[in-house]
Amino acid sequence: MAGEDKKQQPFDSKAASSLVAELRGAFASGTTRSYQWRESQLRGLLRMTDEHEQDIVAALRSDLGKPELESVLYEAAMLRNSCKFALKELQRWMMPEKVKTSLTTFPSSAEIVSEPLGVVLIISAWNYPYLLSLDPVVGAIAAGNAVVLKPSEIAPATSALLAKLLGEYMDSSSIRVVEGAVPETTALLEQKWDKIFYTGNGRVGRIVMAAAAKHLTPVVLELGGKSPVVVDSGINLQIACRRIIVGKWGNNNGQACIASDYIITTKDLNELETFYGKNPLESKDLSRIVNSDHFTRLTKLLDEDKVSKKVVYGGERDPTKLQIAPTILLDVPRDSLIMNEEIFGPLLPILTVDKLEESFDIINSGAKPLAAYIFTNDKKLKEHFVNNVSAGGLVVNDTTVHLAVHALPFGGVGESGIGAYHGKFSFDAFSHKKAVVYRSFMGDAAIRYPPYTNGKLRLMKALLGGSILGILRALFGRS
Amino acid sequence: MEDETKAPEEMERELEEMRECYRSGRTMEASWRKSQLKGLLRLLREREEEIFRALHQDLGKHPAEAYRDEIGSLIKSVNYALDGLKRWMSGNKAKLPRLALLTTAKILPEPLGLVLVISSWNFPIGLSLEPLIGALAAGNAVVLKPSELAPECSSLLANAIPHYLDDKAVKVIQGGPGIGERLLLQKWDKIFFTGSARIGRKVIAAAAEHLTPVTLELGGKCPAVIDTLSSSFDRKVAVQRVLGAKFSSSAGQICIGVDYVLVEKKFSSSLVELMKMMMKKMFGENPRESQSVARIVNKHHFLRLRSLLLDPLVKSSIVYGGSMDEESLFIEPTILMDPPLQAAIMMDEIFGPLLPIVTLNKIEDSIEFINSRPKPLAIYVFTKDEPLRRSMVSKTSSGSIVFNDAIVQCLVDTLPFGGIGESGMGRYHGKFSFDTFSHQKAVMRRSFLVDVWFRFPPWNDHKLQLFRSSYHYDYLGIVLTVLGLKRTNRASKGI
């Protein structure tokens, strides 16, 4: 097993190259292409998640202090749903899609056939380490590929669990886990893959894409950004706040790519802060900060001079337990650190503007985020937001919920990512859509071939124009 | 070219102005997009003669070829886009489960912003304007960099486009590799590149710096597998189509042209005889005089092609043609029989009017032959045998696969046109062009009226159970739990 190998010898370029060669052999044998194989592997993932839910919860608690309910809901249940949806739809997804052909290629028939890409690499993140490792794997398997998964080393308990469980439940001739950090990832990135799927930050995303460029390997990059929440007046503030709170601190204590990063609202909504005070979150219901690097990073954001006085709620932290309390800041300067990088933690700055329309300019002046949210009952404002704010995904009057909708593509734009997945989009992300045309030997037009003459030119114009009348006229030499 | 001398600050300023123009929202309007597409239509109709002249000058193309492959195809594509635009812009509703009361979800396409289209020299008008159609239909601002190797066409585009399109949002920047490199250093919202894999790698490496998505339309060695056909009618048609695909489009300088032929040994000699006969019909006794063979684009490529035939073993495999004229950059349509597989002509994409025929013991061997080489942009199979057809589709991989014809797949608007592996990434044509220049934005709308109250902390088993039921869309379970009639899993396990 890959996990055990690591203890014996370093996973270097040579090991990576022979791993890929082995999987290519497995793929070439055709094993992963059959419906039976794909179905059995997906069922394996489902069984694995069902039978080891407590182990998963324990690993997530060890890695992130994640509350059990979050682990069960946002990781196990979502992964199960993903598997079930894929199992339900797989046969339909695998079927070729017939398309209409026109007079130009008459007589002919055509279809689009989905075929697997081959051997794919999935590099996962640490914040939802179970879900973000296996959700892409669901897509890769459904599409019939051989897979190498590299879980994040920053969530080591989950990484080890994945290596062990996938080794037990999946077909290891075609599905493998490689554990490790930078050296192992680098060795993997040197190889030629048919697709690389990466979840993480923009800095490493660039490294992944540059490595993929050498082999002309297509990528999906699920990155992040500062997902803003625009809050209007004249709404049910209580519901809005609850949705914002759960979307922020109920999601791994803010360490989620689509968590609300910051709020923009008008000055007359300062009651927001007092409202949060009325919704204390139990500390055992909150994840801790994943490691000391991130803890230091977050405290630095909090302690910056221009910002430290702006805390209106929370601000407590415990370095020994790597815990930071839910913290709200009001009116931080736009050029502060906290407003210039993705927070990815339990700090929520609130910006105030005179007119809410200004918030759109603020959002559009920065990098395109993975998600953007607005709470409003104003129809015009809603339409303006939807049509003018560019982000991976938008939600009106809620936060983060679009993640759970299979029918919506989940992915970024610009700095927040390339490509999308979830539901059928996962299957598509790991497939090649091959165009197939069937023609008969009949129905040829001499005008296609040399020798070229002006008469043929006339006929060609008519034929490409597609009108029967035009063709007849050209045939009779009249155009 | 004039643009080479443009100072870097000037180029950046121009691009920033274009981004400003994009941000003003002008290009997003349906009316703007329509006007641009109609402008392209007018350009193609009004400047037809000029385009014929430029294509003849750059590549020696006859107007019939120019119309068939470039102008006519573009007109069809613009009309298709005009027809579909409103529908494409409105996006798609996404189906939600019943649990999601008073919630709607939709996928709304939006433009990416400022995009770069880098075109190739072999279909210099077609490969510049076809991506442009998609970029404009999707509402983007566009910079087009035509190939400097087709200078008349590049000039034509640079001169004509400002007259027919919005010159604040659509610009043509001319130049060679120097300009190309400078353009690649900028931050684009998308880069669309047609050309060789070598440059394709540079494009995607540059794009990686800015996390810019790319579409690369590259090439490869597209094989034509010719099965032993019993009907002489079928044989004639097959040969005509293969020869047409090889020689009559840009003299073989076409990414989806037939690169080489695979045929069974026992059929090969009659195939070659038939080919020779057809060649005479198409190109006459003196192909150089015929108007039907395009020129090689420049000396560099001419010498490249000539050197493919220098190897004596390759030279001795020539069974038809072989003459060349450096001054007029003419290469006669040439057929070779079984040149050595290690020779450059069998390893590199030929991109010229040289057609190697490779003989096999069984036609099924063609599958392994093709699979042991990089995935091509297209595979062509001439056969009536059903099992062979099915095998070819399921056992080989290529951008596209066509039965009993070649090249025509690029005319089908409903099919994605693109490569896989070394032959490219991404696709376009028809609605795929619109999609390739769009971001598919997920939009979800919720009501304040309905909420799943158990979404919120503090957490407990009761809420956990409700969640379990919800995720399984077990509506009855939810009702029972709420009514207190269903115990939580924990409770029933006695935990």
C-alpha cells in the first residue's frame, strides 16, 4: 500500500513515475471503464463512509477539533449524498448524447460520447479533509478513471485514515493514496497526468498549473477568495444573522472557502453587532484553528494596529488550544491586512458604506471570490447584484447553501479557480467529450473536391447557406 | 509589423482602457453582442473579394477553397450564434429537491472579461474570427493576435475590424513572437490559442502565473483507417474523401486533415492505384498548373517538408508525386508507401501534402497503432463493419472520430471541436464557443420565510437526526422526528 511504502522509502520522482506507469497499465487494461467497476467502487465509498463514520469523526476531531455534527453533516453525509447521486445517475451520464446535424453534412448522424481521461491526480485540502478528498474521487471514478489521491498533510489523522480505508475498500490496482507533504507532491506533479484536480490556495494553484503546463495537462483548481456578504436594511435581521453566523462559524469556525469573509452594510445597521451578542456559540460546537501557522496568521490580522481597536465582539484566543473565539470587527480600514487576504478563520469584519450600491464597486474592485452573498428584499438590488457581481456562485438571502445543490456547478472564476464540479459537473470534469460523426458513402457533392471552379464556388455558397431554394438556384446556374 | 514598436506602457494602457470599457458594462448588453455579430457578417459579405485576394496571396488558396473552409463556415457560425444568443444568455434552471422550499437555483452565464485570441496561419481568417464569434457572443472585450505568417490576412483583419466592430472593446494587435510574448505577460481573463503544441505549452505556462483559463487547439497526426471495402462505389468515395481531406484543404496544412493512412496489406495496392487515378482527376497531369493546390506558407515550412523526404528510405517509398519548387513554394501532392516508422515523417505532424500509407496485417491492428501514439485531434475510419466501428469508438481516444468522411465534423455546430492530451484542451464551435468564453455562475435564491431551523447551533442529537433525514430526502423521517415519533440513531442504539 502506498501509505506503508512511505515509511520504508521516500516517495520520490522514481516512485511517482512507476506509480503512474502501473496505473496506466491498469487503465489500459480497460478495468475502470465498465459500468460494473464504477458502480462497485462508488458503493465501496458509500460502505466505507457508513461503516467508519465514527473513525471519520474521530480523525476530524483530532485534526481540527471539528464538532461531531459538522463532521457528520458536512463531510460524511455530503459525501454519501454525492455517491448516491452518482450511483443513481451513472447509467444516464455514461450514455452518448445524440445531437442534431444539419443540411451541410447531410446525410449524417452525430453524437457526443463521454470517455474517461485516463489517470488523474487529486490533491486535497485540510479544512474538509474527508469530503474534499473523496468528492472529486467520486467524479473521477464515475467517469471511469484510475485515480491517485494526495490528501493534505495538514490534516494527518484524516490522511492516514483515507490511506488505510481506501486501501481496504477500493480496487487498489486503479485507486491509490499517496501521503506526504511538499516533496511527495512535487514528485507527483512532475509526472504526466490526464487531469489534475486541486483544492487549496492560489499560490499552490499556480504551481500546480505550471507543472501541468509542461505536459499539457488540463486542471481544475478549486481555490478561494474573500466571499462578501452584502446586508440591506428592511429585511428580517434575525434570520439573516443566523444564516450568516452558521455560514461562518458553523463551518469549521470560518475555515471554509465559501464562508462569509466580510460583511458590507449601511451605517444604520450597527444593531448587527448587538444581535450577534445574543447568539453565543458553545465552544465545543466550534472547530479549533488547524495549526499554529494559521493561528499566528490570524492573530496577526487581529493585532494589526489599525484594526485591533475595531473589535466589537470576541477577540479572545488561546494559543495552547489553538482556539480563537468568534470575533466581529467594525469599520476596519480597507487597506488593512484583514481586508486584503482571505481570512479563513473566525474573524468577521464589517464594512459600512453610505449607499449599498457602493458595495458592488468594492466587491468588483477586488479579485473575483468563490462566492458572494446578499440579504435584501429589494428586487432591483437583487437583480443588480446577480447581474453585476462576478463570483463562482451567488446566493440571495442565505450563505453557503449552494454547496449542497447537485444541480449547480461548484467552482470559481478568476483568482477563485478554474473549472467546476459536484453532481454531473464532477462526471464531466473527469471526462473527455468525444465528438462522433457517422456518414454514409452516399450523398457526396462533387463541389467539395478539386478541380475548383467558379461554378463550384456558387454551389458551395448556396449549400453552406443551407437554403433549398438557394441550392436549386445555384444548381441551375442562377446565383 | 507596426505593433512591434509599441512601447510596453502603451500596450498596457490600451489594455487597461479595454478593461475599463468592459467594466462599464457595455459589452454585456444583448444589443451590443448582436451588433458585433452582425458587424462580422457585414465584414464577411462586404470584404469577400479582399479576403479571397489575401488568402490567395498568403497561401495560394482558390476562392472556392477559401469560401468552403473559411468565409462560408464563418457565415454559418455567426448566423448560428445570432440565432441562439438570447437562449444562451438566459442560462439554465437547476433542479432542486422538494426539500428546498421557496428556493430557486439557476446557472447564469457571464462574460469572463478581457480575453486574448491567438490565431494560426493556415486558416488565418477562419481561425481568427471563429473564436471571436464566441468571445463576442459571450459579452467579452477581445484582443485578437492574428498570425504574422499570413501577413496579408493579418493586415486585412487589422484594417477591417475597427470599421465593423466596436473599436473600444475589440482590438487587433499584429506582430510576431515578440509581440506574442509580451501579450502573454499580461493578465487576461481567458486565452484562446490555436497553433502548435510547442507554443501551446508556453501559453499555458504564462497563463498559470495569473490563473488564467485557457483553450488550446493544437494538432497531431490524424490517421485515416481505410477498411477493405467491397463495393467499388464505396471505394471511390472513400478515396475521394481521403484525398480531398489531405490535399484539397490548405495543401494538407490543416490540423484536422488526414496525416497518414492505415490499410490492410492485401488492399493496399488497389487502394494506391485508385488514389493515383483520383489524383489525376483532381489535380490534372500538371498539378503545379492547377489552381487547386494551395501553397506552402513560407520557406521555413517548405524546407521542413522537403527535409522529411531527404531520408533515402523515405524517398524510395514515394509512389506518386514528389516534385517541389522552392521559388513558388509548391509541393506536389505526394503519396508514400510504408516509409520507416522511425522517420520524422511518421513521428511529427506532417502539415503538408505528403501522404504516407502504412500497411497492416489486419485492420484491427490499427487500434494498437493509433493508441501507441499521442492522442490525435481526429480519427477517420472508412468502414461498413459494425464491430470495427464500435471498437474504434470505444478503444481509441481522440478529439473527435468520424466514420466514412473527414474534416466535416468541424461544420457540425452541435459538436464540440477540440483536442485531448497533446492535441489540446477545451473546445468550441456552436454553443461551445459561447460557453468557452463564459463563466457559468451558480445563482441560488432563498426566501426569508422558510428555514430549516435545525441548521443552527447549539447542536444536539435531535438536530443530528433531523439532518440525517434531510440529507436522505426522507421526508417522512423528518415529520416523525419532529413529532417525536422517531428516535434518534443514538437513542435507539442506547448510547
